[in-house]
Amino acid sequence: MEKLLHLNPSHTALPDCYAFPPGKVPPATSAAVSLPVIDLSRSRDEVRRAILDAGKELGFFQVVNHGVPEQVMRDMETVCEEFFQLPAADKADVYSEDRLKPNRLFTGTIFETGGEKYWRDCLRLVCPFPVGDSAKDWPGKPQRLREVTEKFTMLTRGLGMELLRLLSEGMGLWPDYFEGDLSGGDVILHVNHYPPCPSPSSTLGQPPHCDRGLITVLLPGAVPGLEVAYNGDWIKVHPVPNAFIINFGSQLEVVTNGMLKSIEHRAVTNSGMARTSVATFIMPTEDCLVGPAKEFLSEENPPCYHTIKFGDFKRIYNVVKLGSSLNLTTELKSVQKDI
């Protein structure tokens, strides 16, 4: 528990173990590059085109008029902030450094980082779908956490599945292409909490990485902190009110044989305000074989990725370390080349 950053909010100096050497944390560009904002209330044809264009260009976009009530979003933000404000004793039973434990509170990242430390506390919740009795394994405090989180999870998973249907239609696949094992794994929620940091330019909240699942639905909170790799730079993401930020995971890149990309992103810190965000990850089942779909293959476009079980993919793609260039994580095709 002593490792949890938010339990010691009076850091006056950045501990040495969190500080990276000069030049290892390049700042974001000042160029005015914005994520596309897609209004899901527009015509289905228009939305399909917009999602596909955004996916090819940036791999990230924001959605508004998405069907998740604003009150559900605010309730989730509130209950998550309340969780991190609880006394340490009320969170002791959920804290764990065991990476195999499904529901846990921890500090840092889920990746192997070679000893590098990151300025983040995270509550990880696993949700079989439908949620059912699994909610009883979530923290019992705050009192409304289980109820609010279950409702939020159902709605954000539904949003993610609708976006996958729109993508399928836009790419000429049948609408339910991503139903079944490709999206049937446990839904994973990461409640990310980034306390104020005494030296934001010297560390990161999360390392540059690509999400390993199918698609991610992020409730970003009001405090900026997400940055996305784009054309050799990092661009700052400015959340639109009541929007979710969407990004494609590595499995979507594999299925489309690289037509859609899973893009590197990172979380930065700030010295003035804590930031809390909630990521909903839609994943394949552990035993699901994922490879390029035949619809994306031809003589001119042979498979760029191997077909492997998702569980094996996670074990292979599990190392993230900072480097000297923007290409800070291993490129996905290189991850698979020796399989």
C-alpha cells in the first residue's frame, strides 16, 4: 500500500525512481491537430465513413450523441473519485501486486517495463459479460461503486459493439463480424488515477503503448493528459464535453491486415490537478484465434500478421520501454515475426 501515489499527495520532489533521463520524454507538438469528433446521431452512411476515415488517419476519434446518458458518465466519474478519496484501510483488501489477480488496485502499468516506473494508480476491474455475480468481487466501497460501474460497463460495451458494427458495414463485412469470440472475452475496466506530479516534464503517467484488445472506449475526465502519436510527434488530446474517446486495439489491426492501425499513445502528468479516466477494453476470449480476415487478403495483399491465440499474443506483446525516438514500442509486425 505504501507504493500508492495518491495516499501520499504531498510529494514536493519527484522520487528518483520515477525520473527519466533528459530527452527521454519528448514534449508534445504545439501544432493544432485535433481528433475527429463524430456525431453518432447523423446518418448511418455518414457515420460509417467518418469512423473508417478516422481509423485510417489517426486510429483515434471522439464520439458525441453516443447514447450513454450524461448522468451515467457523471456518476462514474464521481464514484471513481470517491474511491481514491477513501481512507487507506478501506482499500487495503483490493490492493495487490499480483498481476494474475483479476480485480486489484496497483501502481504503475500492466506492461513489463524493465524497472521503469510510471506516475499512475489504477483500479482494475474484470467484468464477464453480462456482469452478473462478478460485481460482488469488486470493492464494496464507495457504496454505489458496484451499481454505477455495472451500468456504466453495460452501456460502454454496447457503444463499443455498435462502433464495431458500423466499422464492419463500412469495410464490407457482415454487421456482426466481430460478435462471438472476437469480442467475447472479459470486459476490462481501468480506472486510471494520476495524482499531481511535482515534475511533469521528467516522467509519464503511462508509457507509450498500443492497446492489446479489439477496441477501447475511454471516459477521459475533464483534465487533459492523453497524448497520441501522429506524424512523428505527440499531439495533445483535448476532450470534448460529454464525449468518449475511441481507439483501435492491436487485434483490429491484425484482423484488417493493417488497414486500420492501433496507434501508440501515452499519458502525461501535471503539477496542479489530479486526473481520473476510465477505460473500457473490449477483448477477444483467451483462446480466440485472431489473424487477418480473408476479406482483406489477396495476391497483392498477403497476410502481414500470424494467426495466434489472443492469450498468446498478450504474453508476447508485454514489454514496453522508453527509447530515444518516437517509435518507442515494438512495431506490431515485428512482434510477430519470430512466432
